[in-house]
Amino acid sequence: MKKVVFLLALLPFSIMAQRTFTPDDAFEQALINLDLDDMLDDSVTTSSIDTVQMLFIPNLGITDMTGIEDFTALTDLFCYDNQLQSLDLSNNPNLYEVNCRSNQLTSLSVKNGNPTGLWYFRADDNPDLLCVEVDNVPLAQYSWIIDITAVFSTNCSTSSISEI
């Protein structure tokens, strides 16, 4: 009997949905506008974003895309003309198109374990971006667009950048 009461006491906690942290209000507002969230509270229900395939959020004043890592089905990301300084897409293995041009990027990783999956990539007009972390450097050099002051590398750590 005690076990049944204990399990019933835990039931409300097991029903609570997993949440994804989204600290940037402009990013979360964009998700609200896309009907992926309903309240500006620094989080979104993970199950409402983990099946999203396309995210079109240009020119919205977004400075931080923390939470993008839980968009695991994402194939197309258009986040150009924002104010992003860092973008980590290493947890987004299904990416096919990415346009993050005209931000303030200093850090960018698209090293996601799928080196041939990304067909269209644009990250130019980010003058402080020195290195883009990728799985396959020759493939990225062949058709991806970045500023001439940046390089592609499999390791964009500070020491690796100085070696390049």
C-alpha cells in the first residue's frame, strides 16, 4: 500500500513536460509567434520544438539562440540579420540549409556528425568570425560562403586558431 501511495505522489512530476531553456526574449518571442510556445518564461516545451524542420527567424534582434540544440529535426535555419555572437549547431545533425549571415558571430560550430548533409551554408558579413568549426574542411571550402578573414577547421579552439 505504501508503494502505491508513493507512486501516486510522484505522478504529477512524471506528467510534467521536459523544458528547453531559451534565455533570449527575442528568440522565445519568435517561437511564440510561430505557435511553438505560449508564454515568455525563458523556456519552451521540448516536445513542441524537437520535430520542427524549418526555422525562419531573420531580423528579429535575437542575441542568443540557446535552446537550438533541442531542435533535433531541424533541416533549414534562416537566422540572418540578427545580433548573434555565438551559434552552436553541433546538436542539429539533419541540417540541409543554414543562413546566419549579417550577425556579430565570433563563434560558430556546424560540426554535427553529418559532413555531407549541409547543402547550403552562408555565414558571411560576420567580420569578427575567424573560424567555423566543421566536420569536413574540403567540402566546406568548396561551396560554403564565409568572409575571407575566416577559415574552416575541425577544431576552432583558441590554440588551433592561432596555428591556422
